[in-house]
Amino acid sequence: MFQILTLALLISLLVTSVNGQEKPRGVAYDGRSLIVNGNRELFFSGSIHYTRSPPEMWPEIIRKAKEGGINVIQTYVFWNIHEPVQGQFNFEGNFDIVKFIKEIAEQGLYVTLRIGPYIEAEWSSGGFPYWLREVKNITFRSYNEPFVYHMKKYSEMVIDLMKKEKLFAPQGGPIILAQIENEYNNVQAAYKDNGKKYIEWAANLAVGLYDGVPWIMCKQKEAPPTVINTCNGRHCADTFAGPNGPNKPTLWTENWTAQYRTFGDPPSQRSAEDLAFSVARFFAKNGTLTNYYMYHGGTNFGRSSSSFVTTRYYDEAPLDEFGLMRDPKWSHLRDLHRALRLSRRALLWGNPTVQKINQDLEITVYENTGEHMCAAFLTNNHTTQPSNITFRGANYYLPEKSVSILADCKTVVYNTQTVVSQHNSRNFVPSEKAKNLKWEMYQEKVPTVNELALKNREPLELYSLTKDKSDYAWYSTSINLNRHDLPMRSDILTVLQVASMGHALAAFVNGQYIGFGHGNNIDKNFVFRQPIVLKPGVNDITLLGELVGYPNSGAYMEKRFAGPRAVTIQGLMAGTLDITLNVWGHEVGVSGEKEQVFSEEGAKKVKWTPVTATPPGPVTWYKTYFDAPEGTDPVALKMDKMQKGMLWVNGKSLGRYWVSFLSPLGQPTQSEYHVPRAFLKPNNNLLVVFEETGGHPEKIEIVTVNRDTICSMITEYHPPNVKNFESSGSKFCPVVEDLKAGAHLTCPDDNVIEKVEFASYGDPDGACGNFTMGTCTSQNSIKVAEKYCLGKHTCTIPIERVTFDEPNKDPCPNIFKTLAVQVKCVVPKKN
């Protein structure tokens, strides 16, 4: 159906163009590319989620994406934040998707709208609202009558809203693509025939709701003919078999810029070079759209993240959690986009040919001789060995695992492995205005079974108990023992054992904290064991069950469980006592949540006392006031001396923190937590911390965040910067007379270079913020860098041996040389 539609639309577009009339807005496609408003284009897309940053940050994030060469923004639509209660909708604040899309349009970019309704996205329940889980006889993501009824109703609501606001491209809006479902191939087999029926039904639903833009399904090998199947992954040029129809373009919906982190994980890494290599390969193999997932990850505010996922999301993206440009990833990709755009005409209208030199070397040419179009991709797939390749009579050097782009089939304008753009390093600077904090505390009372109204013979399942209203639920029971039940020897203690389905718990005996246990993202289940002291008479056993998000992936998500399932006391004189069926009291949430002590009004409802030298321990609330830090840099809380809990500023939840869960490297997965400046007032900002197990609030630091340390590391064989070239029609030419490589440095904002912190022309090593000297360096390196850069906003240091040393004084004339420079940028002093 859509192929017929797109053909008709394309004919319509061509007819209006011939007649010289204004072209109607619309989106068509064929096996080569998308066609938007009658024009073929290369699309460089970036995922940015409106829910993961406040609206005040949206314009700047989108502007930086556009500056990085992005022309499409991709976002999910998050069902559970828009309809948290069945029939009650919320599109306000950072949930205002219409405002977000209009801001994208205002800046001249397109949108891919992924309506789901299943989104995964490391988001709680994969975007499904909790109430959907309690619909009778429901099976998520299957051809199941209750599910398809609610999915259809929700999808209609979203599409109707977009149409009402005229946000689709044929209406003059920016939305050029829409997605239904998400990575369904991963689970389809689990649902058997109902899986196949469901995906056919979902495709028909989508096209039936709106057929003015193409619909896509990612990771769906056998996508119905009315939708385009697309690739997700790190190297889709080599892993994607291609679309399952000759008239569908090759699209890449998720190119993972790193990897999301879960608490307990080591840092996530993906180099700018590897990303660039994957994208260049994809466009060399008929690709015309790639989407970086994520381009800006942002923050999982509140309780929005899925199980064990950190509050910081895709911090290794080209724009980091704080919206700062992470170089060289941001700038190296910007240069790649420019290089591909210089090759645009040949890529879209040329005929491709591929020449395999050997198993590692490959030449791909797109050429239309009649129209004087030609672009070439020279590829070296070997991961460790550089090579030389001869193409049309010229010799080209190819570093290991790299692609060189020849925008005119002659000139190397870009190589994926040789980064000519600048690098930077992130700094966390303690605030002078927001220090010497005065902390007060309020400690939760540990309840007993008689104080908890909800009774059940055994502990209730934690998801269905909390119903996504809180991360916490109290469980309590009591046992009556006599002296003869207890161990006779003082050196032998009884042991409390709790088998839990996840995610964590804090345990108390007779009101005293005895310990904390938890699972992890791979294995949510765990067994808590801790020696305890019991007494003759009544003993209260109390557990604080804790969730760290709802599941977000896999089949049958509605049938996942959490919380304590078996509780025993070992070491009694009569043996092990199973108290699982002992009658338990329950209560959802802790009292501070119910009183909203994290808000100004709620904080007045409890009695706060000054924090003493000895921290009081678990289940304790802390509050303080602080003034907004100096300047305009982003703000964060350094929490490395706390344990686990939640954070609020001026009543707004910053999310979960968990710094006691160390990675295999012995460090917290996340130590700093973003405080958007949009959440702050100039003075007297209320900061509230709920600490579950114990920490040192007096050691919490308020810091500002910058990337004012900028660097360059460039070799003599690096090509000139791609910005030195331009193309117009069939003409391709340099825009500067001198095409020599150089170290280009530009400070962020309007800052200027105050200091050269490192410079070495020779064989330096390391990375920005951590350079080291090699075995050879010019003694004039610092002086040359200072000459070209001090006091300037931007500077270029030429890579010429005579710039650094006289010919007869070169300390290492027989090596390929590298220049590494690190400088510090500062706000310029006012006259």
C-alpha cells in the first residue's frame, strides 16, 4: 500500500516541479533514499529524548546537534509519563512533546517519531504504564485482545495529537518518519503465532492511523511490506542484510555511541574513530540515514530508569549528560558529516561499483560521468595494520581500520582514523558560593508488624505491592522466643536469611539496622545473610524492600516479580525456623515520601535536628540550603561519600544515586549527579537527600562542570581539515590556499586560552587531560604553542618542522612526528 502511495506522491512531486509551481510537502522513498519535499537527502540523525532534560535545555542541545551536522532528531514517545493513570494525560513541563518538536522545527531540523508504544530505552517498564500490567488477561506485545485494544487507543491519541498540531511533513511539520514497535525480532519467537499476527497487525495499525510519512520497524527482518525494516547496532554496514524489499531504503535507526550503564558497571567506551568508521562504511554501502543513539543521553530524573540503570544516561554521547560537547566525538562526527555532504550528489545519483583488492582492502566508487559526479571510499578493514592503496594512478595511505573519503575521487577530505578536530576533558570544580553547607536530619522510624495495616500470610510481591508509586515498601513480622530457643553459647549467633527476587533490601531486627543486600542487572535475585542478636520474648523482623526500576526488555514483561520470597532464621536450638508464612505487615513507601519532606511545605511537617559528627545511619533524610553556584556552567552534586538513595532540589527529583555499588575497577559507576540550572533559584535552594543505608552528608560537594581543557593531537600525515573544502554543483575545490594540516583549537563559548598546560612535538602519548612525554620532543613545543594561542579564542598551530626546530637542531629527524597540545580556557577578563 505504502509503495503505491509513495510512487503516486513522487509522481505528484515531479509534476509540480515541472510546472514550476511550489512543491507540496511530503515524504516518499525508493530503494535509494528518502525523498522529502521532492528532494533526496543524506540524513544524519541524533536521538535526544525530551523527558531526559528540562525544556530550558532543549534549544541549546538542539542547536549544538545542528552545529554538529545533525539534520534529524529522533525521539521516543513515553506512554507511562503521558498516561500515568488510565485516561489521565500529562503533556506539561519536560513531558511537553509538542513544544519539543516545534523547537526542533524552529531550528530547521526534521524529526523521527518513535511512538512505540514499547520503547525499551532503558526506561521503566519499557514505557508501559503500570496500570496496563493490571489489565485482566493481558499479555504485552502479543496479538492479545486486551493489549491490542489499549495499544490502538494510545497510538490513536499520539497520532491525533501530532495531526492536530500539524507536525507531520505533509502538513508543513518536521516529522518525516514514524516508528511502530521496537526491536520485536528479539522476542517474537516467544509468542509463536501470536507474534507474527501481532507484527502484521501493528504495521496495519500504523499505516491506517497516518499514511503521509513512511513507517519503520527496527530490527524486524520480516517486516510487512507497508513498513521499512531498519538496523540497530554498532556496525550495520557489515551486520545488516539490508531491507526486505527492493523499494525500501537502507536506514540505520540506532548507532550506539557507547552503551548505557547499570550500577556496578565499569565506564562505557566507544571511540570517535570507531563510530566514524562504522558510519563511513554504512554510507559506502548504500546507506542514506544513520541515527546516533544517543546523541545526547541526559538524565533519568525521578524513578524513570529501568532496572539498575544509572541516573546518568549515555554520558559518552557526542553531547554529554550536561549538554557539553564531548570532543573529539562531537567534532570528529561533525567533520564526517561535512565530508559525506561534499560527496552528496555522487552518493545519491551516482552508480556504485566495488573493487575488492584483498580480504582487507576495498574501493567503493559512486560515479555519474555524464553529470561529473564522483566520490570514493577507500577502506582498510585490518584492525592493526595500516596499508597503501593505489587508486586511479595515485597512492593513498590508509591507517588501520579506517575509511578515507575522496569527495571528488581524487582528494582525501577525511579519514575516519585520523582525528584532526580538537579533543577536550571534563572538569568538576567545587563551587565557592555553594560550600560550607549546614545539614539537618530526620530519621525514619522502623515500623513493627502491629504498626503496618496491610497484612498477609507471606510477604507480598514488590512490584504489585508498590504499583510504581515508590521504590520502597516495609515488610515486618514478629516471633516469640524463649531462652531455650536461643543459642546457649555467647560466641554463636543466629543468622537471618532472606531469599529475594530483587532488587535490594535493608534489614532490621528489633529496630536495629543489621545490613543491606542487593542483586544486579544480570541477576536480580540474591540471598541476604547476616548474623543477628535475638532476645527472649517478642522479636521484630523488619525489611525495607527496595526497587531500582522496573524491567524494560524481554518477553512477558508483565510477568516479572521482585521482593522477598523466603525468610528463615538459622542457628536456633530447634534448627532453622522458616518465618515466610508467619503473617507479615506491609506498607508502601517511607513516611518522608508521604509527607513530601523534599518540598518546602513538606519539610515543615517533621522535626529536623542538626547533623552530628557521627552520622545516624540508615533510612535518614538530610536537608540543607545553598545558593546557585557562580557562573553559567552546569551544576552537579558529588556524592562519592554517600551510599544509596534519592535526591531532590527544590522539590524536583534528580533521581536515584548509588555510589556504594562499586564496579570491578573499585569505583562507583556514577559519582556526580546533574542538577539542571533550570531547577535552581538564585538563593536558598532546598537540597534533600534520602539515604537508605548510611553516609556522610557533610562531604557532599556542589560542583560546576566544564570542558575548558581542550587539546589537539595530530600527526604529520593527517589530512587537512574537511572545512577547508566545499562543493557547488559539479565543482569541488579548496577554500584556502594552504591545505597543510594543523592543530586547531577553539575555546567553548566566548572563552580565551589562558595557559598552555602541555605541548610536545615528537612522539607524545596519552589522551586529553592525561598526556605524557615520549622519548623525543622539541624543546620549543611550549613556546610555539604559546606564541600561536595565548589570549586567543581560537588558534591554529602549523605542523611544520621548521616551526619548532632549525633543520640541524631537530632532536629526532627520522620519525613521523605528532603534536600534542593541551590548553586551559577561561572567561576573558573584563576591562
